[in-house]
Amino acid sequence: MQIAKNHVVSFHYRLTGEDGAVIDSSYEHDEPLRALIGSGNIIPGLEEALIGHAQGDHFDVTVVPDKAYGPRRENTIQRVSKKYFQHPKRLQPGATTILNLRDGGHQAVTVHKVGMTMIDVDTNHPLAGKTLHFAIEIAAVREATAEEQEHHHVHGPDGQTGH
Ligand code: ZN
């Protein structure tokens, strides 16, 4: 079965930056990543690269910032109270962390400066402006269930872990 819109693909990936250092790897997690194609679950450049491939395929893809996390923006340093961080004492400049937003959402940020009660963060996504290299291995492909298509996300390996 070839990967197309409204298919669920399970895949392993190794993500490296332009310097060749590994940024993230699904092999360090227990399971492959799963995505519903056509629902924006993964960055556009990766989704485009997956389409047409099938179970067992191995391939490399390079994704430019416009098809990944976008360009780096200017003037994105914000001063935020430490209470919005999960582990403020562990944070050092350059660290990436998840900020708990007032509306209940989350945002990935990079620590710029740590003060007594406040932390300056760069709200650019940590991968903004970066060209990303993925080594991909397709583990499984199946059609999405009607419920998954309605929810725009994957319900487990067999589509039955609903929520
Ligand atoms: Zn759901």
C-alpha cells in the first residue's frame, strides 16, 4: 500500500542538523512516530516526502525551513515569570523547554537569560530557520478509520485506541 492522503503511516526517523549532529531520533523512543497524512500532524516537507512510499522503504529527505518550522523571526525575546516553567531551576541559557501558556497551551522556547524571578526566552521554535535532514524507515501503512479522519489524528497502531 502506497502512502497517500488519509493513510496512517508509522515510521522511524533520525533527524540531523546541518552540522550532522543528531537532534532527535524515534529509535530512542519505544515506538515509531505515527501520522495521519493530510492532517498537518507533521511538518509539510516531511509529509510530501512520505507520499508514494510504502512499508519497508528507507530514504533520506532534506527539508528547508519554509517546509519545516519556518524562518527565524526577529524580536522574539520575551520576559516570562518562572512560575510558567515546569523546572525553572534546571534551565540554563541555550536550553530548550516547554512553556505552559495561560490558555492551557504549550510552546517550545529557547532560554536566553535566567534572572531571579524571570526568565528571558526566545519564542522562535527551536528548529526555526534550520534545514533538517531526515533518515526515514517506513514501518507500516494503513488506511485511516472514519473516526481518525474526523479527529485529524491517529488512534493507536490499529486505529482502535480512540479518544
Ligand atoms: Zn481522536
